[in-house]
Amino acid sequence: MTGAAGFVGSHLCEALVGLGADVTAMIRYSGRADWGNLEHVSAERRRALRVVSGSVEDAHFVLRATEGQEVVFHLAALIAIPYSYVAPTSYVHTNVVGTLNVLEAARAHRTPRVVHTSTSETYGTALYTPIDEKHPLQGQSPYSASKIGADKLAESYWRSFDVPVATLRPFNAYGPRQSARTVIPTIISQALTRKELHLGNLRPVRDLTFVADTVRAFLAIAGCDGAVGETVNAASGEGIAIGDLAKLVLSMMSRELPIVLDPERVRPERSEVLELIADNRKARQLLGWQPHTSLREGLAETIEFIERNLGLFKPDVYGR
């Protein structure tokens, strides 16, 4: 397991422990001994985890940490798109070199299964919708370019060295524990504390999947022999514009606030991904997976979490 302290990774660790799995959670080293989102996992389930701290960029660390594992879930990545405009080299080091280290470790250990995490951002603005796995990949930000590189490395290690890697491509997972670098926690935390919402472009359309459904997709692809060498979308198959999403959240929170365009939050024009709506037929047919949680149900859980943990967020600061 890599990237276990992140938003989806912590939920995945929690689910695996609940299933009785012996889980080693790899997290990025911090001098504060901070376990990130694993801190929100129940104390009982945290005690069942073996947590190792290091860096996915350190090949020796990854080699040691993955030894003896039956499945490696590779979720370690830098994911904030705006920060990739500021520090692109770090995205190559973490997302590309880090993935290479995971694949090399799996090759050396003959790991029975690797699940590599992609992103819908690799598709760029849709050339057609719904987007299936055959859609061309378009690097519209340094982040998406680094993930395309990682995806192709995963493919090459299956083709070249028979590393049994399956790639899951989630579309905009959301839910409790998610960072305010993303739009839904941004909307909710601002709605709780400010007199107006400061957002970027309201026109882009996103396909939102609740985190519990995303975790089920990870578990499904890990257990599917037919998914080895394949890339599979994990998504609802439905899109909503950011502006409409903001109105929906405000309505659910019984708040009426004006929405103000914040130029700092707007992507460069040719970098903005305007429409992401997935074709999830492959997941349904190959994995037997489909989302169970409606958008309203998922948003309600997310709102409740942020209301209870508002101190984790900085609504007045744009965090890249």
C-alpha cells in the first residue's frame, strides 16, 4: 500500500482492515509524526495497521516496504493541479519516478497484484462523451502530464516484464476527509464561514463519485484477474457543472450566498478541462462495479464531516 495517508487511501486502509486484511500503510515521512487522514480512522482500526513512513521517491524504501505484500495499492501522488503550475518538477519526481519505484519493487518481489491509480485528468477536455478508456490522453496541466507518464510506465511494465498491474482511473472522488484544495470542501467550508463564495471557473463539468464507491472499485479491480493489463474508469457516468454544484450545496445547507469569480482560482485557458463525463460500462462489465451513493447522499455526509471538523480547513486562504 502506498499513499495511505491521503483522502482515498485512508478510506481504503479502513475498508481493508474491516475485511480482516493484514495492511501495511505507507505514508510520507513527517517530523511531526503526522499520519494525515489516517488520524480520522477509528482507534481500533488504526491499531490494526502497520504504518511505515518514508518517500515513494526513495527506491530503497519502497523496495523494503513492499516486500512480502500480496497486493500493492499505489495511491502515492501529488494531486493538486494549481500547485503543478508552480512546482512541476516535484510532480515528475513523485508521480513518475515514484511510480517507477513501485513498479520496480513489484518486479523484484514478483508481487501478485499491483493496482495503479490514474485520474480522469489524463483525458483532458472531452473529445467525445461519455469518455471511455479508449479516449486519447491529453496533458493539459503538468499534473495530468505526470500522471499520463505514470500510467504509461504501468502499462509498459505489464507489457515488458509481466508485472501484474491493473490501472483504476477514478473520476473526481469526493467525501469526508478531502482537502480544501478541491472544489466541494472549498464550497462547504466557505459557506460555513463567509458571506460570499470565491470560486474559479463555474462552467467545467465534472463526474463525481463518492469515496466509499471509489474504494469499492479499488477492491474490485484488485480481485479481478481479467483487469490485469487493463485501465478501468471508476465514475458515476453523470456530470454536473461547478456552478450548479455550488448552488446544490448551498441549497442543501440552507444558505444563500453570492458567488464571486476569483481570478487566482482560474486555470490557464488552454489548461482548463471543460468536460469530464465517464463511460463506466467497462467497470460494470469487467469488475461488477457501479456506484451506490447518490450525489445528494454523498454531499450530505461531506457537509456533516466538514461541519464537525471545520478547524481542519482555512476557508479564507486559497491553498494550492
